[in-house]
Amino acid sequence: MNMAINGKLKNQSLGRELTEMESRLAQALEAVYITQPKDFDVVVAYLNINAIEVPSTGSIHWTLEILENELQAINDSLDRAYQQNGCGASYPRETIK
């Protein structure tokens, strides 16, 4: 492996960069999981109280169904990107040897 990029692979399982809204959602999920019980009703309330945008729509209204659908859509999109781009969101497969 090219050691010069080793430190840049902290997100090596991503086939693309997260969008700004996906990043905000990820940060909100991390915050709620650190401070609150692991309960999806609590997560939905946290997202609503903190006006975190739904990445696919920009809405700030969350329900359990919307959270489940959004997480599945993001996961599916990241899986497709990984299949197309290989490991490392900024590094095509051929540069990592």
C-alpha cells in the first residue's frame, strides 16, 4: 500500500464523500448516541429538535419511517459508490496498492 495516503483512508469504506447534509446527519447521530439512550424514538426527537435536514429532501420533519428510509437510501448509495469506485472516497482502487 502506498504509505503516503495511509493516513487519508480513515473513511476507506466510502466509495464517495458524504454530502454536507449526510455529514450533518452523521454528526447528529453520533451526538445523540453519546448522550441519549439507544432508542430510535429519542433519535427522531433529537433530529427534530435540532432541525437536522433530511438529506434526500431538505425537510426538517423526521419520523421513524423517514429515518429508516433515509438511512437505507444512504447505505444503498454508499454501497453503489463503493462498487463503482473501490476503496477510499478520494482514491480510486488503482492508486491503493
